[in-house]
Amino acid sequence: MTTLQNVDPEIWSAIEDEKRRQTVGLELIASENYTSAAVLEAAGTVLTNKYAEGYPGRRYYGGCQHVDEIESLARTRACQLYGAEYANVQPHSGSQANMAVYLTVLQPGDTILAMDLAHGGHLTHGMHLNFSGQLYSVVHYGVRESDQRIDFDQVASLAREHKPKLIVAGASAYPREIEHGKFAEIAKSIDALLMVDMAHYSGLVAAGLHDNPVRVADYVTSTSHKTLRGPRSGFVLTREENARALDRTVFPGIQGGPLVHIVAGKAVCFHEALQPSYREYAQQIIDNARVLAESLTSGGIRLASGGTDNHLMLADVTAIGLSGKIAEEALDRAGITVNKNMIPYDQRKPLDPSGIRIGTAALTTRGMKEDDMRRVGKWILTVLQSADDHTVADNVRQEIEEFATGFPVPGIE
């Protein structure tokens, strides 16, 4: 990036620092991943220069023949990947994908039944400070205290009592496979619509390793940058009969021109996920998560629900005398990036909760496997067991930097 270095050395320097951080550290934030070099290239092209309000064949600007081809490829590949009838690939994020569905099927004040943020849901599932909690009447379900799995008896009971117009399944901090068919049965029993937000585990769905919600849900939303390993963005899958109303909500309803360079990046990531090697990658994510979970459990850390079926785990660090905030900061000093996170039935505050959320998608992209996860687990335990000892953190950081050089980050020279 010599041009950027010459034009704006301050921004160039900050980017270089971030490249180093990503390269020499261990990225374990469950919602993060590394894109391929091809996705990075697509997202950094002259396509960022082009306005393309509208949809392929129906644009409000001229000169869109090439971007029409790109968006059409992205839509076709998304449908092929998930077995969907229709895809809108223009949402800028998962939150906007969710907003698009809500505004398509709901009126302000309508009732939504969704997962409680404190039990693993997402901000856009009705959190009171989010648009979803402000525009709609939201009822929340959660997990059982006994095993911290989704309480479908509670879901069914709340559905019968409140008669929501829309039931939302999916989560941002739930370590078990979600049975979408059970949600569909409950939705059908009260004549409600079902939306599944599969943002976190959509890559596992694409690989055929997690239950596919497309077969039972009215709408499926996702990001493209987590387990799917694409650019930071979103998309919506639905049936053909819903396409016109959904498209109208996305544009002109909540967005103007799509980010065509990011749509191109999405098209590339869908293409990559259609390759046989992608299933091997997704399986390795799951295998790595289970091994890392076992490693942490053996060191005295309690995991929500007792383990994981997918790419993430919720670790209760109060079991070893820490808070989530202290654990996050201690690990960060050692070059291990996680995020503090509430655990179900948490008695602590959101900004200093009882847990940390850990995911394996990014390290798996770098080529790490089970034995590497055991080593990572040992480092995590070493740091947390001496959380206030900066010398321990410094020593671990040095070991990690040496270790990380053997696992290059895609697209970073």
C-alpha cells in the first residue's frame, strides 16, 4: 500500500499495526474470521466507485451492466449454497438484514417472540435500546437453568399466550445446534411467521453440518463474515413469493445504493463455500471448538451448557475467581483476543459479566487443528490462572508470536 503510505501515513500506520496484531496474536472472537485473499481483492476494487441503486435489470443509474452480472452471480450462488428460492444480497450488515425482514412483515407495535440477549440472543432480537425493542412489542424466551439449552416448552407456552406475529430463532452466543423444525412447529401452531437469524453458524449450515433453516423458515437472515468467511455484510434468504416485498423494503426502504464491491466479495465467498474443501474447513471449526472446550473444562472453567456443538463456547470464569472483563483484559495482554460476555442467569452486569465468549473459526482459517487448540487452551488457562501477573502475560505473548508465524493469515503478506 505504497500509495496510501505516501498520501496518508497516519492511516497507513494504523492499518499496518492492525495487520501485525492480527498476524502475531490469536483471534478467538466468535464473530470474527479472516477472509480469503480473493475476497479481500474483490472488496478493494474499482467497484467501490459505482452507484447501483435498484436491482439487476432495474437500476436508477446507467452503466450498471457489469455490476448487474456481479449481483446476479451473488444471488444465484447464495440460493445454490443454501437451497433457497430467493436471495437479497444488498443488506450492509446482519442488523440491516433483520431490519429488512421486520419492516417487510411487521407493523410498529406488533409482537415478536425472540431469544433474550442475556441468554444468547442478539441486540436486534428485541433489546430495549435497539430499534427492534423500540418499534415492536417483544417477548423473550431463554434457556433452561438446569442445562442451559433452549426451553422449547417455554417457547411454546409464550407463543400460545402472546400470539406473536413473528417468532425469531437464532443466536449470537448459544453453543448448541438449534433445532429449527421445533420453532417451525410452534410458529405454525399459532399461525405466526418464522425468521431465523443464522449469522453465527451460517458457514456450518452451508457445509451441511448444522440444521438448515431455509427448509422451514419464512425468512432467513445472515451475516457473511463469521463462519462463512466473507466480507463484513449481510443477506436475506426467502421464498420467491416474498421477493418483491423484501426487495422494496431493502431499497428504497432502508438503504440507497448497495456497496457493490462488498456484494462482489459476497459472491466470491459463496463460490468458495460451494467447493468441497469448504466442508472440511467447517468440520475442522467444530472439531477445534470441541477440543478447546475440553481443554478449558479440564482446567476448571465451567462452560455454559457443558460444551459446544458449533464454533463457539461460553466460559464462566467466575469458577476460577475472575470476571469476564478481567479475563478479557488479561488475555488481551497476552495476545489472545476474546470478548467478555454474559452467561445465562448471570448475576453480574453486562459491562463486567461472568463469562467470555470464545470461537474457533478464525484460527481454523489459519490452519490450526486439534493439537494446536490444546496448546491454545493451555495458554488461556496459564494467563487466567495468573490474571494479574503481567510477566506471565508477556511470556505467553512471546510464545504465541513465535507460534503464530507458522500459521499465515490469508491476504496478509
